Amino acid sequence: MIRKILVALVSSILFCLVLAWINYTPAAKQQPDTYHWPYFTLMLIYLIYATPVYVVGGVPASILIEALNDKIAWANPVIVYLFRLITYAIAGVVLMALFQIIIDPTSLSQLPQGYGWGIAASLLYLHVWLLSHLVKKEKRGIW
């Protein structure tokens, strides 16, 4: 459980670093007399929104997915990886839809626009979680 929370925090920071980098306007391209957010401020603003979604939504979703994975008990590691990829992507879409509905219930027509970010965030979490097992080896296999 602690590992999942730490992975959620690390994933949130990585996700916000990339998102801030995408939305940052370099000094050379900034228009005069127009305010542009500094990179660090963009990252902090994104962290305010992304961290609760990762911790409150992503950690329980991950626990549910891993419990389902343990119950099915796949034998082939490739099948396990594909199962996790698909289920984490679905969880990302569901959590992003819930997040958008909570933030602005009137923008239901714009829901599909955020699905890609939800999928990217959830798959980032999955891969950081898988990499965390390489950092600290466990006695039982993750597959």
C-alpha cells in the first residue's frame, strides 16, 4: 500500500513535469505585455489537480486491478502485461471522466478530449509501479 502511494506521488510529479513542459511558452516566443506562466508555477498548478486524482482515484483502482489479476492468476507474463495495460487504460478513462464531471459538470460534451491524458497518466503509473519492483526486489514475482 505504501509503495502504491509512493508510486502515485512519483507518477504525479513525472506527469506534471511533462504536462508543464508541453504547455510552457519559452521566453523567446512570449508576446510582450502578456503574462506567461513560469514553468515551475505550471508544474505546481498541475500537481494540485493531478496528485489527488492519482492518490484518491489511482491507488484504489490499482489495488482493484491487482486483486483481479491475482484472482485470475494468468500463467503467461505477456498476457499479464497486456491485461494490466488494458485495465489500467480503462481505469484512466473512467477516472478522467469522473474528474472532469466533478470539476465542471456542464462540460459533458468535452469528456472525450481528456481521455488521452487519463490513459497516459494511468499507463505512466503502471510502468512506474513495475519499475519500482526492479528497485526493490520482492520474494514473490510480480507476474
